[in-house]
Amino acid sequence: MPTYSPSQENYRELAHALATFTSLTQINTIFFDFTGILLKDDFVYVNHSVIEDNLTNQGFDEYALFPVSRHIQLWGAIMCDSTNVSKKRLFLSRSYLENLMHQIFDEESLGKVSVWEPLTSDQVNQIGSLSSFVQMASDSASTPSKLTPPTAINSQAIDSDEALHSITLAINFIKKNIQRPISLNEVAQQAFLSPSYLSRLFKKYLHVNFIEYVNNQKIALAQEKLSMSLTPINQISTQIGFTQTSYFTKIFKKKTGQTPSEYRQRNHTIQKIYTIPREINWNEAGTIIDVSQDYFKSHHIDCHIESSEGATYVNSIGELSDGNGEKGWIYTVDGQQPTQSADEITVHDKSVIQWVYTGQAN
């Protein structure tokens, strides 16, 4: 009976093979090993919080889940983006992926690797229901007095006021703990919801994935630290809850289009930043200007707005105002600076606004 585990080289080879498969077929594909290893985008991830971030933010609207066994035990799962992918292509993909496994993993040492037929969405939902049931049973055995009734945790018919209250609890917890790693499971516990249901509420009410919301807040905080301090980038990464600087750099560049060092170099003239995180009471139809004005008013901060040639801009916030083209206020949304005027962009799916006072107006 095989007793060996795959080597790091095996995992690296499989990660590269899956990336090649994705490139050739245009079917985004990831593999999760139930021992706690994720293969995605030609990377091998072993850090728990990073894996959770990637799985939560995998971004597949539709997917096919192929269970994978090694010898006679369930080993992991391959997830393929099945959006606009025919059943025939998925069938051929299963065979191709199984052949990849056979080429990479030695059967004599590791046992026969098999890729099963994809689970149906109903089967996946049943697995999720079973997981929730087992978790509730475990919680009930350990802390019965604190268990929230199952209908309050998982029911899709939850009252809208209750849902808004739960999201508010989640947002407040994220705000207070943004400088450390934050997981969906942890926040769900604070909001007295199941992780899957909290994730759906974020999409329904904030129109953004949970992990996108969290990462947008973290990157906004990183932008403040990068432009307003000389703290080394690796320390900033740790201060905002990333366990790996390389992963922080990857997320930062994805959000802003720049590496942290490039951002610091290009924004050294910044003198002041006001960060406005998304709240549940934002008017979805409101603009950046509308939400910003409400924020400054509620925080007793003077804000003066002017219009010129049909565009609206902020002339001053607090004691800082435009200075003859040499200084001025600009704004960013979710880490990037839009080209439109702040009264032309609604906050429908936005996570964080920043007003930035630069030494030289952009």
C-alpha cells in the first residue's frame, strides 16, 4: 500500500501543468489538496489565510468540481470555470486532467490517482448543507447556550433588517481588525451567519465579494502607510495582515496597477489622506461626491465643492485647499484614480473612497 506523499516538485510540476491547461483551453482551473495546498495561476500556496483568500475570490460564476482520489482515499478537488463550457468539453477536460496526474505522480509510490466525473450543483449544495449541519452540531455540543438557531444562520428568507444588521456587524468587525488577517469564517461567526450566507449577503447588498471588500480596505490602508511614512514595505505588509510580502505585492498591483515601491515613489508628495470605507447605509445611487459630503458632515470636517466647465471638484477639505495648481485634492476609488468627475461615478459596487491632498495637483 503506498505511504508516500507528493513532493514539492510534484506540486510545482502540477501547478505549471494546470496553468498550461488553462492557457490552452481558456478554462481557468485550480486544484485544492485536502492536506491544505492550493495550486492556482502557476503558484503553489500553503499558507492557510492566503489559500482562503484565493478560494473565496476565485471568481467563477459557474464551475465544475472534479473530486480527485489517490489510492482509495479522497485526496482533493479540481475546480474548472464552466462558464460557457459545453458538457463535452468538460468530459474531455476530465480525461486530460487525469492523464496529467498520471504523468506527474508515480503510481507505485503514491497510489493510483483518479479524477472523478464532475459533481452536479445539487451535489455540491448538499455537501455544503452537510458541512453546516456538522458544524452546528459541533458548536451545539461545545457551547449550546450560544448557538444561534439554524433558521437564523442559514435561511435565505432572513428578514432584510436582520440581514442589514448582520452585515453591519461584519463591516464593523472588519474595520476594527483590518490590520490583521481576516477570514470569512471568523467574520461570519461575529455576524451569527454561516460563511456561505454572509458571502451571498455581501454580493446582494454591497455588490462585491467578501474578500474583495476586505482587500480593498487593506490596500487603502497600505496606500496611506506607503505615502505617509518610510516604513519598509515588508513591515507594512505585516501591519495590514498579510503573512507574505509577495502576496501583498501581488494584490496591491492588481488593485492599483503599481507595485508598492512604485506607488511610494510616485506619491511621495501626498500630505493628507481621508479614507472613507463602505458602509451599509450608503445610497447605491449616490455619487462619490454625495457619499463624501455625508461623511465629512458627519465627522464635522469642513468641505467646499466647486464646479468648473461642468465638472465638480473639491476645493478644500479641513484646512487644506487648492494652491494655484501646485497643490490640490484628488480622489481614488478602490485603489485607483478614475478619469471621471466625482459627481459622475455612483458608489453602487465601490468599497472604499480616498481623498488625497498632493503637493502637486495631478
